Amino acid sequence: MPPPKIIEKDNYVRVRHRMVETQLIPRGIKDKRVIEAMLTIPRHLFVPEEALWSQAYSDFPLPIGEKQTISQPYMVALMTEILELKGSEKVLEIGTGSGYQTAVLSMLAEKVCSIERISLLAARARKVLDSINCSNVVIRIGDGTLGWPEEAPFDAILVTAAAPEIPQCYIEQLNVGGRLVIPVGDIYTQVLTKVIKTAKGVIKQEMGGCRFVKLVGRYGWTNENTY
Ligand code: SAH
């Protein structure tokens, strides 16, 4: 499927350019398709509180309600670049949150399956994604630590919440040659980890430090309330 026809020009075009030029390119983001997506997707629409739109393109995460956050733009770009998407992939995303990362993925892959455990966030994300015509996205409400067996296998899996360890089902639900990106560590700091599935096993690479909200579920953190 061709990339979704997104986006009319909005008032934030220049701000997005500045975000790319000051936050992404100097830190080494190179993939032209990722840069194009970051220039195109109207990030402010995914920030539920309009009073925060003026900060939507700033170099930090922002609250989206339910104690969750929309990730920092650089982190979205970095994780997406690591997935090495070419356009024909089926991608699984865990932690839809605002839906912003979902929209970026939807421009770069054939189909995005995204799981969110908080139904209010899933509903909001769906609405914004529909409003910008991201028609190649399906969202499920549930525990993403189980993956999505009915939709597997995937060419890429992106987890946007922090896991104590890598749930085995993600490896099982990846195609050979597929990539998984997941923050792994304790609840304060994690290492962004890339896993490549090969015919002979998995290759793990550490891609730098990061800090995400918790992946809460059967194969993640079981207690929502510990910080
Ligand atoms: N990519 C999102 C990040 C949102 S924060 C964005 O930029 O907006 C991480 C999200 O993961 C939160 O919305 C949280 O509710 C969700 N989450 C945590 N554990 C989950 C689980 N087991 N399954 C699905 N979603 C989960």
C-alpha cells in the first residue's frame, strides 16, 4: 500500500523544520525517509492539551494524561531509524500512547499494528490518526507484552515503554531478518536495545541510554504503581 496521504499544510511547518535541523540532524539522524516523516506529521495534534501545543516540537517529552507521555522527538526519530523501514513492512508497536510514533511508522511501513493498554489513550490516538488519514493503522486495547499473535509475523517491532527484560514472544513474532527495538532496564534508566532475528539466533546491540514510562503487563512490570 502506498504511504497514507497525510496532512494539509499547517502553521507548524517551520517549527518542524527547526526541530529537525536543531534536534535530529546534529545528533546523527540520517535516514531521509525518517526525516521526511518528522517534517510531515503534525506532532502538536497528538498533544491533547492545546495549551501545550507551543511546546509540542521542543526537545522533551510532554504529558498526554493517564500518567503517560508523548516521547521526545529525537527518541521517536532514533527508534524509527533503527528499525530500517523501507516501506513494505508490517510493524508491531507496543504503547500507542498519543499515536504520534504510530503516525510516523505508518508513513514508513505498509501496515502498523499498535497495542495500548489504556483505552482512553487508544481512543484519542485513533481519532487523531483518522483525522490525518493514517488508514494503514490498526489499534488494539490490551496487554502488549503478549504481542499480537493473530497478526504475526512482523518485520519490525517497536516497544515504546520500558521493560525489565525482553518478552520472548516478541522474538517469536518477528520474521527472520526482522528488528526489535525496546528500552530494557529498571524503572529509572534503560538501554535502548536493538535485536535482530537471524536464522541462527538473535543479535543484540545496545543503542544508548534512555528513560521511558513502564511497560505494565504480564511480561513487563506487574505493579503499575511502583516508580
Ligand atoms: N509512543 C508513545 C509513547 C507513549 S508512553 C508516544 O510517543 O505517544 C508508553 C505507552 O505505553 C503508554 O501509553 C502506556 O499506557 C503504554 N503501555 C504500557 N504498558 C503497556 C502494555 N503492556 N501494553 C500496551 N501498552 C502499554
